Amino acid sequence: MHQPIKRIGILTAGGDCPGLNAVIRGVVKTARRHGIEVVGFLRGYEGLVDPVSYVPLNHKNTTGILNQGGTILGSTNKGRFAATVGIDRHIRLDEELLDGVKDTCRQLNLSGLVCIGGDGSLAVAQQFHECGIPVVGVPKTIDNDLSATAFSFGFDSAVACATDALDRLHTTAASHERIFILEVMGRHAGWIALFSGIAGGGDVILIPEVPWSYEYVVKKVLQRERQGKRFTLIVVAEGAHLPDGTLVTREGQQQDRQTRLGGVGAQVAAEIEDRTGRETRVVVLGHLQRGGAPTTFDRVLATQFGAHAVRLVIEKRFGEMVCYQPPSVCSVPIVEGIRELRCVDPASSVVQAARALGISFGDEDPQAVVFVGAAAESDRSLHGDNSRGADSRGDTQEQDEEAACLDTLRDWPAEIVAASVAAPTVGRPSVAAPTSPPAAMPPVATSPVATSLYGR
Ligand code: F6P
């Protein structure tokens, strides 16, 4: 006969993110409707043993937390249960520690334990499962890098934060004609950089999944200048390797915790400034991406995850984690969710769409040939001209863009154009006088790199 479920435990482990409280609320509300009590362990897995620390969760202490960032239970990604160390290597937990957790579950008469966490924390949950502790997992991470779930809550909120930062940088970059580098989080996946880069109108997106080089980044900067856009927004993921393969970290490798990434933005900025002679500033968004209220999307996803986690416990589907496989919230074995990091597929439609718009990934755009080639092909057939070789197609497009830029200037009042032409050009290209024909554009830049890139 089935034992009725009386009580379950819940904890939030690893780095915090917006939406954790929404899951807690979802679990408590759903459990209550089934007559199940909930206890919340404090400070992640640490609250499970020595000393055991928990609070009973009820309507009173979970009301009004849906839109609150952080976690009312506290969390940590350090300590005795930090299962991921070094470059994301999972380690085995101490047997004694696992026995302590079993004792706690027994003593508190828990029928299930809901573990909300990212890659490392779910690896701990998997070890609990393997030694008979009745766990279910809920994926959480702003990095969106867990396999088996299309989205984890926290990601959308982090993207919203980075997008807002780009919106703000856009205006100041344009006003001061600067290059801005925005360094965003994401560990070894480029999701936050990719999504915010698209949503925030970034010009260059550098992510771990796409090898890039300074030449192409500089090329994009100069190409924009030739179009009259004297500023550039570059979004760089903290885990994007430098062209020589270096992963930029905050500190030397520590034995007891994950590698702290960060600093790539400053290095990229220094190099770009050096190569272009243009003022280049860097903004590291850091933990702002993890703070604040969850977006509506994250609230809805987190709430569904909470409700579904209770269902898994009731159905005794231990060792599973909830996941989002659009359009449904469902579940998979935890082990599947942590098997590998889910990184951006460089061939995915979202990357292709970004490239189609002209966003540079700091590499040779494989679409440039396809798109420009198709345009040139149709142009040739319209005009019966088959004299141009493939090599001149890119130039043709660039000349068209320059011409369009000059056309725009022609519509402006003469004094504004004059001021624009007379603007200081230390290390910068000047905008062509409105009377010049497009073909007579002045050299785009004075730096040797620019000259070698454009061969002009
Ligand atoms: O995994 C979430 C995350 O915010 C990463 O994007 C980032 O690299 C890391 O955690 C930062 O961790 P901490 O708060 O320990 O510095």
C-alpha cells in the first residue's frame, strides 16, 4: 500500500538567480493543496547536515515572494557539497556526508527532497539519488547551459538585464563615438551574449562556441565607420576564448571551487583600442545579471517547475528533474540533464538570423557569400552583366552601403553635414563631403591594420 506523502523538503543550491522564490512558492502552494507540508533547508545543501537548519514553509512566509529576486532560503556554491571544481569537473561526495543527509531525511520524515540547482548542484542531487535519497531536481541557471531543458528560469531575466545595459550603452557610445565592450556572464556557453546581443542591437558578439579573431572585429568597426556609424557595441561572453585559445580567469585554479571566469572584456578592449586607435571602454555587468525581479517569462516557467516538481514527488519519480521542452514542462532523468553542457550551436537559426542582419561573430561570415552572392546574381541577370567575379561582390555591397550613407547625409541641413565633416578625426576616418561621389570616399582609416584589411 502507498504511504501517504506528508512532508517534503526543498532547497536552493549554487549561484542564485531570479525565479528561485517563484519555484519555492510554486512548490509550497501546490503541496498545500495536496495536504503536504514543506520544510525549506537553509544555505543550499549545507542546511541538510551538521548543523541541520531548516524552516517550515507555509502560506504566511511564502506570500509575496513571486517577484522577489534571490532566494529566501539562502544558497551557496562553496563548501562541503560543491560537487563541481576546476574546469567544471564533478567530484564524488563524502560517504559520511551522504549518510548524514539520509539521517536528516529519515528524522524529518521526508518523502521527497526538491533540489533546485544548476549543473554542479544537480550532480549532487544525482549522487543523492544513487544512494537512495528520494530527490527530484529543478534546473536553475542564468547560463541556460543545462541539456534537456530548452530554457532554465533566470536566463530570461539575465538577458533582460544585459539588453537594458546595451540600450543604455548605445546612446552614450553614439554620443561619444566610442567602442563599448559589454562583458556578460554565462560560463562556457554564449547564450546570454547571443540573446542580449541580438535584443540590444549589438554589432559584434563574441561567444565561446565561435572561434574569432581581432581582424574581423576591427573589420566590423571600420565597416560601420564607413557607413557613418562612429561607434560600435561589442558583447563578449565571459567564457569566450581569446584568439590564441586563452580562457581568461579571475584567479589561479583553486582546488575547492569552480574556476571564476572574468576579465576577457578588458583584454579585448585594450587590443581593439590598440589596433584601431579608437577609444574603447569596457563594462563588466557581473552579478547585476543575477539580481532583481524575475521577468514574466521566468515567473511563469519557475512556477510551472515548482508545481511539476511536487507532481514528480507524488508520483515517486525520484531521480528525475523537471525540464521545459516547448510547449510542455515535463521531466527527464537528472543524469540526462547534467550529461553535457548545452552550448550555442553556431549553425542554429538564431545565429544565422543574427548573421543575416550583419551582426559579426568575429569570424568570417559564412552567410556573406550566400546573401551578397544571391543579390549580385539577381543584379547580373537583371542587367545582363556577367563580367564581375565573386571577389568583387563584397565590395559592391559595401559601396552600396556607403552610397546609402551619403544619400542620408545629402538630406540633412548643410550646416549639420559641414559640422559632421569637420568633426575631429584623430585616429578616425572622416565622413565624405556630401558633394563627393560615393566612389571617391576617403580612406576609411589610417591604421596599418585597416589598410591591410581593406587593401585600400
Ligand atoms: O553560473 C552562474 C554564474 O553567474 C556564471 O554565469 C558565473 O560565471 C558564475 O555563476 C559566477 O559565480 P560567483 O557568483 O560564484 O562568482
